[in-house]
Amino acid sequence: MRLPATIAAVTLAFMLCGCATQAADPAPVETVSVPNADDSSGNDVISIDPNVVSYDDYHDPLMPLNRFVFGFNDIVGRYALVPLGKGYARIVPEPVDRRIDDFFYNAASPIYAVNNLLQAKPRLGGRNLARFAINTTIGLLGLFDPAAAWFGLERAESDFAETLAHYDVGYGTYLVLPFFGPSDARNATARVVDYFLHPVPWVLDNPESFVLLSYGFFHDFAQSAEDYEKLIQQSDDPYIFMRNLHLQTIQRDAAYR
């Protein structure tokens, strides 16, 4: 049943995103400064970038719903996920943290590989498949990364949102997803496809697969829990700030494709 579901998800994603309105590249009009931030690299804006661009008159047709979901996420984040994430980050030793990172990166390798192939990048796809085979066996289910350490095979991350963007599918309407936060039509539909490409739901039944993937989400969030808290506390309108941060990320990614 999962193979037809995967095919249906891919088809639906192309249909939804293909029909989605391509929002014009929003024009930045000013820069909003966030104290206690560092933008020396200019890469990962979520690690508290002081120069988040403001977008004037951005069309946000789902703003009432988005604000409601954002408020829900904020309450869950501030009163549950952030305290738990900060505590988790303090008690998990760095070597253990790296092993967990490697495990989830390895588990996502088939996602990277399929999307590499869909983007006509067979060399990267083959590299990710080789990494998955080596790290799942020699690397003890991906807890270690001998593919990079011994064979020089670095991972080449990709997802279905990048595949859609590769074929000039627009990002469509801005969305705030429960728990996942800022997103858009392209990214949201791509999440569905990538879920069906993930090996965990194919190997484990529920609730085991749900628990494992939820833990992976929490583990990833815990690494930026303090950053989220600072961003929210120092923003006059956290919803607008996080929306601008997401739009700026879209613009940055488009510039580097």
C-alpha cells in the first residue's frame, strides 16, 4: 500500500505546487536588527541573523489562520519544547549528540538520493546511495560515518522542495504548519513526498516509526531551542519577524541554486 501512496504523493505535490501561485519575489525595503546576533557567515539565518530583511506589503492571504497556528506553536514551544530542548541539549554529551545526528542523516540518505536523481544529478545520487549502504552496515545503522571518514563520500543533502524549485515551481502561499512552523505551499507538499521516501515508515510500523521520527524532530529542534527563545523575546511582532526570516531564506536559497 505504501508504494501507490508514494506515487500519489509525488503526483499530488506536482499538481498542487504547479497550480500554486508563484508569489513574486518580495522586495526587501529595510533591515531589522536583532541584538545579540552574529551574521559573520551570511549562511544559516536561523542561528540569529541580525539582518533580517523586512518585506513591504507582502501578500499573506492566510494571515488569520497562520497567526492562530503560530500562536499555538509559540505556546507549545515556549512552555514545552524550548524548556525540554534546553535541558536535553545540556544533558546529552557532544559525542552522543554527534552519533544521533549521524543516525538521522543516514536514515534520510534515500531522500537525498532520490531527489538528486530527480534533479538529474546521478553522481550525487549514487554517492548518497553508497553512503547509505556503507554507513548502515559498517557504520552500525548510521551511528558512525565511515563513508566520509574512510572513503571521502560527503553527504549531498536535498529534498523534494529543492526538486520542485529546480523545475521552477513557485513557492506559492506562505503557510505556518503546526509544530513545523514557517513554510509555504511548495515546502508543505514536499514534506509529504519526503515522508514517503523516508525508510523509517517502510521499516517500522506505527507507533514505532512515529515515535522515532518525532524524536528526530525534537533532537533537531533542541539544538536551536535557545535561539528560538531569543528571537521571540526580541521581536516586536514575532509572527512578522519569522515570516520575514522564512522569505529571506527562500531568496537566499534561490540565489545559490
